[in-house]
Amino acid sequence: MTRPTKTNPEIKHEHSVPQRLLSKRLEGLLIGCGGTGSTMATGLVFLHQAMLAFGHPKGLQVTLVDGDRISRANCVRQPFSESEIGLYKADVLATRINLFWGLAWESDVRFLDRQWNLPTTPDIIISCVDTRLARKLITETDAYKNALYWLDLGNNAETGQFVLGQPRATTLPEGRIRLPNVADLFPEIIDPRLDAKDKLPSCSALEALESQSPFVNQTLAYQALAMLARLFRYGKLTYHGAFANLATGRVSSLPVDPSVWQRIVRSNTSRPHSGTKRTRAARISA
């Protein structure tokens, strides 16, 4: 869990969405279809419908990515049934969405690795993954390098955060400031050496509930979806993420403010990090 920082509410900065995204079909890539990712998947359908209702000409086209199969433990915290055990999460969610809403969203049941690629370039990548290695691999893909936005969501037992940013390779009009992404602000989030310190998802349904409070995934997902709805309805944002704490009920926004970004970066670069390097395959369900 990353730490919130103090902000100055008197100074308002805004981030404006590239105009072309308001006139074309948005290509979305959702990586991870676990607790948070499955909530995002169905929530993106409502975002798609809201965009159309607000006058967007095309809405969203989404590809769901996850190499995980449904286990019995998943049927407690995630929207899967015992009859679906053994099936791919991405396939099940995409099929449900397409049958119920009449869409043609796609699924990709490959795990991430350095050779992973897509035939199309996404406008926005949404990552709901549970390892730093998976996030690092995302930043090494061509999809990430060519995307306009990266929205990352992460959580532990009772706290979590989501951050919307832009890859470093993003080309911006003169005078525009690039929106920093989660790896810019919190470099440790893509350091796989620190994965050894993180508790991995449990195969036990009870342990899974004890390691992550019920509804922490949904809280983060719906907050992030509400932010995206504002971005694509009004074409601008004054914040690009938030930190949530279910134990206290507090949510602190991450403002679009270069001075805040500088303080966050200074705070993180001055704090040493250590850990044991992990070389296992990247699990991508959060």
C-alpha cells in the first residue's frame, strides 16, 4: 500500500483528455480478472453505456487478459460459481458480458511475459494485478509503450490505491504536462525484488477473506470507474487517483498537482527498499 500525501486545496490544476479519445472508439486492455479485475470488467460495461448516453460516438471496446483458471477459493470473493471451476476467468467474464449486453469484447488467456503482445494498440491499460513483477512486465510491453493511459489498482487487507497516469513515451502537445503514472510516483511498485515480502493470494477461501477484507476490491474499482466516467464525460480531471482505507472509512484523492508529485517522488527516493528477487511467472489476478 502506498502512502497518501498532503495537498493544497487552494491551487487547482487540471488534466485534459486528448480530444481524439472523445470522438473514436476507445480500446481498453484490462489485465487481471480476479477480485478487483472482475469488478472492473462489469463496471466498464456501465462506463461504456454511460459514455454512449453522454454522447460519445463509440464507447469502449475491451480485451480481458488473465491466464488464471477459476478455483474453488475464487468462488467466495470473486463472481464465479463452482460450475465454472477450471475455466479461464477472462473467458468466463467476456462471455457473460457479451451474452448479456450484446457486446463483442474479447479475452486473452495468456500469462504476461516479455514476449507478450497484442494485435491492436490500446488507448488505456487497466491493471488489476497482485505482484510487482506483473506490473514491471506490463511496462515492458509494446502495448504499454504505445498506450495513452495506464490505470493501476492495488490493495492489501484493508487499504489500497488507484493511479491514472501516462507512459513516458506519450507524445503531448506543447505546454501539456505528462500525467505521472504509478511507477513514476512509487518506483517500488515495479520492483520484483520486493514481491518476496508481499503475502501471495491464498488457496483457502477463509484465508483469502482474512488476507483481504470483503469489498476492498469493489471499493477501489468503483472509485476508479467514477474517475474514468468524469474524465470521458467532462474531458478533464482535477485528480488522477486516490488512497482508500476501509478500516477508517477515509479516501484521500491524488490531485493533478506537480508540487504534490515532486513531494511524493522525493519521499519515495529517500526511503531505501530491499527484498529478495523472485523469478517465478507473473500471476496477474488481483
